[in-house]
Amino acid sequence: MPNVLARAFELAPECGTMKELRRRLAAEGHTRLDEHLGGLGTQRQLRTLFNRGDGQRKRGPKAAPLAAE
């Protein structure tokens, strides 16, 4: 069985949320998910991979709209 963190990065493009990712990892038998996936940096990296890189930003400033020329 691959390392839980490595498997999380493999599954992330097929998932849409952290909840879904955790559910899939648990279904595969991985345990102690909070310890492995609890860091903000790890969560940010995984979110960028959700749905093949189309993940939504959950925090931070919103991008300013482009000015019409």
C-alpha cells in the first residue's frame, strides 16, 4: 500500500473536496488522515489538484476584475 500522502496526491485530481479525498483514502484502508493531511500547506497543494487542476480557491483575496479597455 502506498504512503497515505503519496496516495492523496494521486487521488486528488479525481476528487472535488478534501472530504471526498479523505473518504476515498479511508475506504482504501488508510488511517490517521488528520495527521497526514492536516497541514495548511498540504491542503493547499491538494486543492490545486482537485478536479484535474480546476480546484477552487477557498481562502485568500479574490482576484480583481480586469478593466475593460
